[in-house]
Amino acid sequence: MARYLITGGAGFIGSNFVRYVFEREPGAYIRVLDKLTYSGNLNNLKDFRRKSNFEFIKGDICDEAIVRRAMKNIHVVVNFAAEVAVDRSINAPEEFLQTDIFGVYRLLTEARRQTQLKKLVQISTDEVYGHIHEGSFTELSSLNPRNPYAASKLGGDRLAFSFYETFGVPVVISRASNNYGPWAYPEKVIPLFITNLMDDLPVPLYGKGAQIRDWLFVEDHCAAILLLIQKGKNGEVYNVGGEQECTNLELTNMILKAMGKDQGLIKFVQDRPGHDFRYSLDCRKLRSLGWRPKKSLEEGLLKTIRWYEASEDWWRPLKKKMERRYVTGFWGEKK
Ligand SMILES: NC(=O)c1ccc[n+]([C@@H]2O[C@H](COP(=O)([O-])OP(=O)(O)OC[C@H]3O[C@@H](n4cnc5c(N)ncnc54)[C@H](O)[C@@H]3O)[C@@H](O)[C@H]2O)c1
């Protein structure tokens, strides 16, 4: 049976991935290493904590001794651990450089020592390409990150590649578009809007809501990662897109409609500086391995809304702690 180390496994995508693997490989051994930053949450893993084939280690991927302990006897590492919020990276970039670059370096360095290791998947992002007005990015497109989060992620992405080229570490890199689904920290746009609307609060939309995003249901992302562990070629990059593009205004209207709420609840707020206009991925390379996104945006949104409606115990305490600007207004806005 495979032995996995999931770093950042107490976060949104990481915890969904742990669930996804256990559903398919109940006998697998899964170890999670997570620093439990503001977005890491042990409640996300509560269903597994009593399993004898599950282990949780609280710690930082930048810490050499912890990483050594965590990677011992592991066959597959999937690195989700990262600082991820673009707005936070604009306000305080340093932590992003530390975890998203140096932390990846620590994992890769330890991976060189662990001869039993078969695969290390570095979870990167479509934001490393920058934005595109027409057409879609392929894995060979130029890389032009436009905010500190994206630039830091690119550092980790290329470091991983360099450790494959230089030292033969069995690395595969995935670049995914915007994920959504259950267990997402409520500062992210979709859960923020759903939970605001559940309380009849306004939803703060950047600029005119004209930016275009591609939405990937988190389970489709998990399926892609598992496939890359099995079939991804070492040293290669794979785009993972939901192939469901829409403007932020269209997305907001879909959520409003699905929840039976009025458009008057949209509050247009000052745009984010350097706001990427559009992301779009060409996913033919991953499709050639047999993957395709299964959830339409409509279906995925409904599933996500139902989950938040049924999970108030989970998100209300988190939202209470969130900074006010993430709830009612956005950064840069003077009041
Ligand atoms: N959410 C998206 O739409 C999206 C899209 C593409 C790629 N990604 C990538 O997927 C990964 C997971 O994103 P997410 O949305 O689940 O984020 P998240 O913030 O929910 O999860 C990140 C997890 O990493 C942990 N962490 C942070 N710093 C750490 C450190 N130094 N050591 C150990 N653990 C640490 C946090 O505690 C948290 O549990 C990230 O690498 C992100 O760049 C996310």
C-alpha cells in the first residue's frame, strides 16, 4: 500500500485530497504535515484522526528536522502547503517567499535523501502564467506572474523542476485554475459570497466584476493529482483547468440565483491593484492521460452551496475571526 505525505493537508484542497484518497484507497497510509496557519484547520481532518493509518504532524515545511521526520518511509509527497491569498501577498509578501519558495526547497532537499520516494507532486497554480486576454495557456507558454503570491509560487514551481533536472528527484508539477467546493476557508470568493448571502449581507465584488476566471471543482482537481501520481511523467508540468470560464459578475449572479437572492446585494468595491484580467488553461496534455473535469459549474456550485448551508458549525467560528475587510469591503478601500 502506498504511503503518502500530504503537506498543507489541513487546508482546503489538501484535506479534500486526503478524503479523496481514503475513499479510493482505504488501506493507504496518509501522514499530514501542516503548520496550521489561519487557513489550516484540524476540523477539516476530523473524520480521519482516529484511523490507525492516518497521522498528523503539526509543523513547518521550512523546518529541516520536521521535514526529515515527516518524509521518513514515504512513497509519495504532495505539497499543498503554501501561503495562498493574493490580497494577503500584496499586504505582506514575506511569508509567501518563505513558505512558497524556501519551504519547497526544504522538501526537495529532503526528497534527495529519501531513496524510497517515488513521486513528489508540487501543486502550482495557473497564476504563474500571468493573465491572458485571448486564447489559453499551454504548459509551454511564457511565465509572467503579476503579484507576489504568483511570483512566489513560480519560484517553488521552477525549483521543483530544477531538482528533477539536476538531481533526478521524481517531481511532477500541476498548475491548476481556481478551485471551489466544500471545506474552503470563507475568505475565498465563493464561500465568502455564499456565507454572506446566507446572512443577507452584501457581497463585495472587485471593480465591475469583469475579470474572467476558470473554475475547477475541487474533486476534479483531486482526481487529476491522483492520476499524475500514477501516470504523470517526471519533470513535466500539467495544466488542470475546470474549463468553466465566466466573469466574476456572472459567477456572482449564478450564486445569487441558486440561493434565491436579489442582485441588489452586490456591492461593487475598489479593484485590486494589478488584478489579473483573465486566466485560461489548455488542458490537452492532462486529458491525454485520461482526465477530464466532471462537474459543471452549475452542479458544483449547487453542491458547494448545500455543503455550506449544512456546515454552519464549521464556518461560523472561522468567519467570526476573519478580518472585517474580507467580510464587507476590500483592501485599499478607505472608509
Ligand atoms: N485554492 C485555489 O484555487 C488554488 C488554485 C491553484 C493552486 N492552488 C494551490 O493549492 C495549494 C493549496 O491551496 P488551498 O486553497 O487549499 O490553501 P489553504 O490555505 O486552504 O491551505 C494551505 C495549507 O497549508 C498550510 N501551511 C501554510 N504554510 C505552511 C508551512 N510553512 N508549513 C506547513 N504547512 C503550511 C496551512 O496551514 C493550510 O492548511 C496551494 O499550494 C495553492 O497555491 C490553490
